[in-house]
Amino acid sequence: MNYNVDYKELYNNFASGNFCSLPNGTIVHSNEKFLDLTNYTREEVLGKKKFTDFLSLGGKIYFENIYSPALKLSGTIEEINFNFIKKDGTKFPVLINSVEVKDKEGLHLFTQSAVFNISQRKKYEQELLIAKRKANDLSNELIDVNKELLSRAELILKQKLQLEEFNRHLENKNRQLSSFAHIASHNLRSPVSNLVALKDFYKESTDLEDKSMLFSKVEIVIGHLNETLGELIESVKIQGNKDIKHDPIIFNSVFDKTLAILDNQILDLKAVVTSDFSEAPNIEYPKLYMESIMLNLLSNSIRYSSPDRITKIHFCTAVNNNEIILIAKDNGLGIDLRKHGHKLFGLNNTFHRHPDAKGVGLFMTKTQIEAIGGSITVESEVDKGTTFKIILKKNM
């Protein structure tokens, strides 16, 4: 099929402005599109204008120093951005492609160039740039908001944990109060009832010997009552002490002092008492409480040792996150926890028929530990031994 193409018409109406220039830059031919871009007439351009006449000062410098040398070096150059100046002085961005046309001997005859108006493209790029900046600003705002939300979430979580800790503290205090009320009513009722009964007997008796005997019994009951009141008062002091001084404690030092206090009982029993505080050698803790806790635990292990074997007692420390665990382990008589576990730390509760058992030591130990925010647990098996674990806070 034969197509008749009007190449001159095609050239004049091409999408880009095309022009032909001599080696010195003078434009000798152009299409209509180029004239439309410049707003000049053909007569005003051909043979009179150079491409650099349509460029700003900065564009001319770039053309002479970069564009022209690069074109001579490679013979072609593509998509170089210039600001193009129309006849009325207005500017718009263009891309220019150029190629050198040479004869067979390589002599430069002329340069063929195409100029593309990229005003819309630049506008679109600018819009994209603005949109990107806005997106970045929005992203930064979102990051800031997320940081703020995360900070608030962390604060809320911290407050929640503090509230839970406070609730646990209140629940513990309520349990202590309830236990104290029960202990007070239980432990005071009996001696008070005895006193009332003895008073009645004393008033009814006319025999001086009987009165003397009854008065001696009254003295014994008063002594027990005074001892019970002292124990209750001491527990109230511990529970209500809000300004307990924390001291730098070295476990070995406190343990050595405890051994010295109980030295006779240990020698009489021929007990093997060992310790290993290497995992947590020290702590900030009320010295008086720590001495009392160790003394009660060690004396308990001695008091309830088994006569059927050599007594072995071991104290040590362990670390768990923000907690230091003081462990006291023995191979003594043990405790039936199913039977006595619920009242193990109550006042005046005893679980063996030992002449020195008063049921005060564990109660006071638990009270002292809980007053500093700690806790105590027990593992025990009858005739095999007992292990106490005291959870102590590292940082108070």
C-alpha cells in the first residue's frame, strides 16, 4: 500500500519545536512549533538568532561550559533542562535533545535540535513535591502523635501497675487488719475470761491459802496477757511504720551475728549450718528486721530439728528480676501444710509439742517482711524438712 506522507507538514506540526543551527550556533531552519514556543516570526529567528539567545545568563553559561562540550564529545545529548525565554520575556522550562550532523569526512555541518515544553511536567513535579512534603509533614506528625500515644500508654500502664500494687498493698493491709482483729479477740479472750473467773473465785473464797493460790494464778494470767499485748503492740508498730530506715546489708555479716547468738544451741545439737550468699551478697534493707528474720528462721530450724538425723541447715540467696530471694532450708521435723498451712503464720499457732514453741516467730517474721513490701512462702514435708523463701525487693 502506498502512503503519501507530507514530511514538511509532519515536521512543522511535530510535538516538539525543532530547529537546525550552524556550528557557530546560528539558527538557519525551524519548524512552526519552535516559532510558536518563542513567539518570534520566522524572519526574526532564521539567520539572526542563536539558541543561546533564548536562554538566561545561567543557562548560557551552562550551555557553553557543559552542554556544548558534551555534544562535541559524544555527538549527541538528550533531555537537558533549560529555562526558555519568549519574545515577551516570560520564561518556561524546556528539555532539549541535540545531535550533530557530519559529512563523510566527519566535518560538522549543522546541529539538529528538538525542544520540548515541560511546563505541565514541572507543574506536576512541583505538585508531587508539595504533596510529598505534606505527606512527610503528616508522617512526622503521625510519628509524634504515636510517640505521644505510646508515652501516654506507658504512663497509663505504669499507673495501672502502681494501682494494682497499691490495691495488693491495701488487700494485704485489710488481711492484716482482719487477722489482727481475729488474733486480738482470740488471744485476749482467754486470759481475760480466766481473770474474770479467778476474780469471782477470789471474791467468793474465805480461805487465805486459797486466796493466795488464786492470786498467784492471777499473776500468771496477767503475765501471759501482758506478753500477748506486747506481741500485738509490736506487730502494730511494724505494720504502721511508714518511715522504716533502709541500711546497706551484707548477708554474711548478719548471718555471722545470728550464728554467734545461737552458738550454744548449734553446738549442743551438733548441727551443720552452712550458707552461700554469693548470688546476692548484699541488699538495702532495715538491719533490725533482717537480723530478726534470720534469727527467727535459724532458731526455728534448730527448735524443730529431727532427733533421728544430723541436723543440716542451709541459708542462701538467689536473684529473680528485681527481687532478691533469701532461702532458709533444713532437714527437720517438717510441717503438714495441708493441715496447718492456712494458719502457719498466725500468732500463737504451734505445730509441734516443743516446750519452747510460742507461735510468735513466724508471725513476726511475716509481719516484718510484708511491712517492706516483700512476701514469704514455705515448702515443707513431714519428717523431711522445711524451706522458707523470703522475697525481698531489690530497689525500694
